[in-house]
Amino acid sequence: MKNSAKTTETGLRKKRIISPKVREPEAGLWSNCFVIGDQFVLSGMVARDIKGGLVGGNDPLKQSIATLRNMKSLVEAAGADMTDVLKITVYLTDIRFRPAFIEARRQFFSGDFPCAVLIGNVTLASAELLVEVDAWGIIGAGGKRRNRG
């Protein structure tokens, strides 16, 4: 796993997190995940495989599962666990996909679910995408401390 780190004025180190299971965006567009101190932030999680292909076709449940699987891969690469995720923002191209996303979410979270915002009827970066997720958390907040990679 290749990660890059930069020190901020506060002395904290911003570290870009990369997972071999998640496709990285083209240089100069955005970063999927950063860790600074014990906090991590992820954005742009969608249903793409490592080669950039769409996972799940036009099925909102399958796209939701693939999106959350990508998110989990980056959370773990950051040295965290899904129980450490404190907030997610979910974007759906059709609000009617909400039940499918909720079903998928139950496969990745249990107990105290993260705080969440769900926004429906949005246009995402590609017409084939039905779901996108951003997340924020604190490593160890869920009670399980992992080794950071």
C-alpha cells in the first residue's frame, strides 16, 4: 500500500491513504482518503472496481454494496474499522433507491450506526452511477484499535 504524508503548520501529518482494492482517481482530480492525526475522511466512494469498471449495473442494491465495500477497504487501509466511522453522507440519483442503500448499509454497520445524511435526486459525476458516499471518522472511536498501514 502506497501512502504519502505531509506535515501541516499544526504539526499534524496529513497522510493520503491508498488501497490496492480501490481505484485511485486520475492525478489532479481528488483524493479518496486522508488521515490526519486520528481522523480520517473519505469522499467519492462509488461502485467502481479497481480497473474503473462499474459494479452492479443499474441495480441500486448492488451498487450500494460495492460502494460500501470500497469504503471499507479504505477505512481499513487507514488503520480504522467500520465501527470508527462517525458520519456518512449518501448521494442517490433517485430517492427511491433509499431502501436498497439502507439494506446494503446493514451489511457493513451494526450497533450504533454512524450519523448520516441522505440526499436524493442528485446528478453524480457519471450517468451510470446511482450511489456515492462520503465518510468521516476517528481511528479507534469504535473501540477497536488497528495498526495503521
